[in-house]
Amino acid sequence: MVSLTDVQASNSRVATALPPRLVAVFVGATSGIGEATLKQFVKHTCRPRVYFVGRSQEAGERITAECEALNSEGEFVFVKADTSLIRNVDEVCHDIKNKEKVVNLLFLSTGSLIFNTETPEGLHFAMALATYSRTRFIVNLLPLLQQATGLRRVVSVFTAGKEGPVDTSNIQGRKMSMLSQRSHGSSLVTLSLEALSQKAPDVAFIHNFPGVVRGGMARGTTGAAMFVFKAVFAVAGPLLYMPDQECGERHLFLATSARYPAGVTQNAASGVPLADGVAVARGTNAQSGSGIYSLDSHGESSGPKVEELLAKFRKHGMVETVWKDTQEQFMRITGTLAV
């Protein structure tokens, strides 16, 4: 476990250890984990330029003002978009690529517990947010990430460590139980990042589980089961939630620390140097610093059980199967593999 003290010590050195004018893109940043991490990034970086994407104009304006108060030298651009739609993702990315030559950090935290609903593009809504939309952002912005210096990192916040069986006949997880879809979806996120890491070994890819945190995953859900779920967390949540500030601090550490380097990297792109006693993390292939990480809520690798499962997936071509499905969906919806 990475202690909160070590996390805070590393974060305090972000402005001096990393270059000024880092460019970051936060997707799903108008509440919960994304908002908390965005504010810590703004607080600790020097003259950052940040694009943050969400659906609420009101929240976007509020957060912009709060970021300007935290760092008067930064630039903060709110982009209003429904990122469950791949075409919207392309529009957002096209605009960013027209304005920027590099992106140092792509932070993805969109998600929903709305099941049995389809997007207008024919994707299962929950999976559209958790996998397809996130992967489209990465694919579109990968050239800019690879051009960056000082930091090149993708953080995808979902259910790392919960990887489990994948139903290849039902990649989108329609009509699965919540638990089955969690393990299925967790594997899809990690396998997608493994495919992307093969294409960009000079970028670090992190899939993490945030723990019990305050967020908007249950927003818009209906039905008896979700009513009970929300009622339980309305009472028990305040006793269980990781404090918002700690949540943001821990995710900033994931986004900036040299503990999670790319598989092929130079020191300048590794992140904030490690303190004594803090080691480079094990990647999903059980090797230190492999460039692709499945992490728990305290920044530790998910462990042998997950590593063994992922090794079996690789042996049976599951990375390629998942990637093929993703490309097919992108082509069906947009006619292109990227913008």
C-alpha cells in the first residue's frame, strides 16, 4: 500500500519535477473522482492547460471558476458533451487536436449503472461509457500523447482488480447481472489498454479501482434494485467513502508518479521521481514497470490472481478478440478507426 503521506509528498513535487504547461484532458470531470483529481492536478502543476469534459454546463462553469482560484496562471476549457456517443467523442478530440500538439495526461472516469439501455448508436449504454468511449478517446489522442515530453500517461478509473470471465458472444454485456458485468467489463478495460500499450509502449496505461468514493454512477438509474442500492448508500456511504480530497490526491499520484512508467521510456517521461522506499509497480504481466497496470484503491498492483487470468487471456488471443470487436464498432458507427 502506498501511504497517503508518500502520495502527498510526491504530489508536492509535481510543479518542480515536471515541466510547466502540461496539457491534460479529463473526461467525466464535472463530479466525483474526475472533479476531485482535476482540482488536485490544477493545484499542484505549473501553468497547466486543461480540457475537461462533462454534460453539465452549470458544473463546468463552477469548476472553471474554482480552478482559476486554485491556479491563476492555468488555462481551463470546459467542453460540454455526451461522451456515450462515439461521434461526440470524435468532435471533442478533433477540436483538441486542432488546438494542441501534445497531451501529457488523459484521465477517464465516465461510467454509469444504467443497464439494459442502448445509445442511439446501438451500443449498450453502460459499456459505451466504460469501454468504447474511453478507448475512442485514447485512440484519437494517442498521437498527441506520444509527442509529449515530461509525462505521457492514460488513467482509466473503473474496476481494476475485479477482472473475470469474458463472454465473447456478448462483448457488450447485455442482460448480465451486475456482478457478472463488473468482472466482464473490468477485463475489457484492461485488455483494451493492453492492446493500446502494444501500439504505444512509450505511453503508460493505468486501470485502477478507486475504492468506495462519492460519485455519479447511479445517476439516472431506475428500478427496485437500484432504489435499494441508492437507499443503502445514502445511509452507509458517508461512513465508507474515501474523502474527496484523498481521492483526488491518490489519483494525482497515479497520474504523475514515476512508480507507473511506460514500458519503453526515458527518465524525462517517467513522472515525479520516487522517494526512498517506494518501488516501481508491477504491471499486468507481473513484471516491474511493464507500462500497463491494474491497480487497487491504494495504488498497488492487483496481484497474482489477476495476472494469471490475464496471462490466460493473452494465450487464447483475448486481447485481439476484444480489439477486433472495438474496431468493428468504430467502423460501423463512424466509418473510421480514428479521427
